[in-house]
Amino acid sequence: MRRTATAGRRRAPTPGDFVVLVLLVAALPLVAVLGRPRGTTHLLQVQLASQPVRVVDARVDQDVTLDGPVGRSVLRIQGGEAWIATAPCRDRVCQRLGHLRAPGRALVCVPNRLIVRFASPGSDIDAITR
């Protein structure tokens, strides 16, 4: 069986390859704009056990004390970010969840039945695990 001369060689880019590359690079700003969270807000929804949803302003630096079924949790809000500073639960997984900065994520403490998230236009907390 005879091999052709181009079998092991690498092909040079064609003009079509350059067109595809230019289109991909031109699409990057569009992807960056469309990928941003929509309807960003400064309002935090805090749901604790079966209590009504509390709305807290994330622009105001504060500590919010939340007394839940297993004890007291402290939600710290600073610089537009929120995180669980102290928690009464045994493993303290909620403290390791990090900082909440924008809609799309939530801070959850299951033993204390606590959910914290940024309010998104047209959305509400739809369920709580009990």
C-alpha cells in the first residue's frame, strides 16, 4: 500500500479557517454581554424556616441575626456581598459556601432551614426542604 505525500504533513490554514477565526473573535463581546446575569438587584431574600420571606438591602453593610430551629445564624452583608458568618449547625457547610455576589446562587443552611439569595425580577422562593 502506497502512502500519499500529504498523509503525514500538517495542512496550512486556508482562507476559510481565517474567516471562522475572525467570526469567533468578533462574537466574544456578544457572548460576554449576553452571559451577564439579567435583572441584577441589590435586594436579598432571606427565608428562615416557615417564616415569611425577609427582604434585606445588600447595599447597607450589616449583620443580620437569624434565629432558626437549631440556633442562631449570622448573615454578614458587606460591600454588596453576603455570606454566613456564624452558624449553629454541626458541620458548618453553609459557612464554606463563600460569598453571594449576584443572582443565580444561594446560601443554604439545611439544619437551620435557611435560604439566602438575591431577588430576581419575577421570581420567588418556590420550595423549602423540611
